Amino acid sequence: MASKTAAVVLALAVFTAIGVILLGPVSGVVNANTGTQTVTNESVSATFSDPVDLTGYDISSDSVTVYGYNDSSGSYEAAPASDYSVNKGPGTISFSNSSSLIDDGETTKVSYDYQATGAISSLVIGFTPLALGLFIFAAIANRVQGMM
Amino acid sequence: MDNNDGWMGRLESMVPGDQRGQTGNLVSLVIGIAVAVIVGVGVAIPITNQVLNSANVTGLTGTIIGFIPVMLGVLIFVATVGPIMSRT
């Protein structure tokens, strides 16, 4: 049987390993869901009759670019602002039926920035990975202090 | 699950008596916190924000309802900090 000290060190090492491994996903989720997020080339099926939901909401002004498929050149190109309108709050886009670039039912690509969370929420949630790291540190420090 | 079974049980059996059982608790706790943060921040807050923005609520109601994501964030933060405070 291992000595008591070795057993405690081993147990804390397992705890630390699991904690640090989980720190990555936690930090990733926090970064991907707080503050200003950028969406690049989200595929949206253009429908003239109804607004289409975008993944994001609270969309930032002047950040929206819509790319329509140009049948002549065989590539995507930026559509003029008159071809679409964006309802920034709920994050919906309406396509104009007078567009010469975008056809009804055609797949377009939309790039934009949106505010995933407000400033206060971002500030509070941003400290969560730090708190998790502090928890791991404090748990180890507590045991180390108990051994001294 | 019985903690006496499996690698966790064997690991705990090597830990001195006064600290036995706490290793499993710590591991469970850190996993629980991580899951709570991932689900809370990755699912609950975005859905709440999406619904609030779609509802287009303004005025005092909008101000109060707008604090719901903040409170969710505080809840998750406190859930993360709580175990630190109780163990130090």
C-alpha cells in the first residue's frame, strides 16, 4: 500500500487532471457565448415571402454582409444593401424580390456580428473560468496546507 | 454508484481516514461545476437572450427582464465560487 502522502498526492493529481481538462471546454463555451460574436458565411435560404431567422440576435449595425450567387460568374458576390433588410433585435433578414442577384429559394451566405450577451453579463460570466481555476488551486492548496 | 467499486474506490481506500471520500467529492464537484457552466452559458443564456430579443419588450418591463441573463450569469458564477468559499 502506498504511503499516506503519496496517496494524497495521487488523489490530488487525478482531481487536478480532471479539473484542468474540463477548464478548456468551459473557457471555450464562455468565449463562444459572451460579448460580440462574429458569424461568417452563415447559409441562409432566401425567401421573399417571409423574414428568415439568423442564428444570432441583437445584430450590430453595419456588420451585415450578404453574398448572393451570381449565375453569370459562377461565384458568390456581395449583394447591395437594397436587396435585403435586417431586423437587428430578433435577428431576422428579409430579402427584396426586386433583387437582380438573389433569387427566391437561393442559398445565400450572410456574415455579421452580434451581441451574444450584454456588458454586465459578459463581465460576470467572464470570471467563471477564473473561478473554476481558483477552485482547483484552492482545493490543492487546502490539502497542501493540511499536510504542513 | 458505490464509491467502493472501481478505480475511484481503490484510490479513496489509499487516502488517510479523515480525507477518505473527499477525493471523489472533489472530482464530482469539479465535473458538476463544469457541466453547469457549459449548459448554463452555452444553452440557457443564449436561449434566454434570443427569446428576450424576439419578444421586443421595452420600458420598465424590458429593463427588469433584461436582467434575467445577468442573474443567470451571477447564479453560475456563485455556483462556481461557492465551493471555494466553503472549503477554505
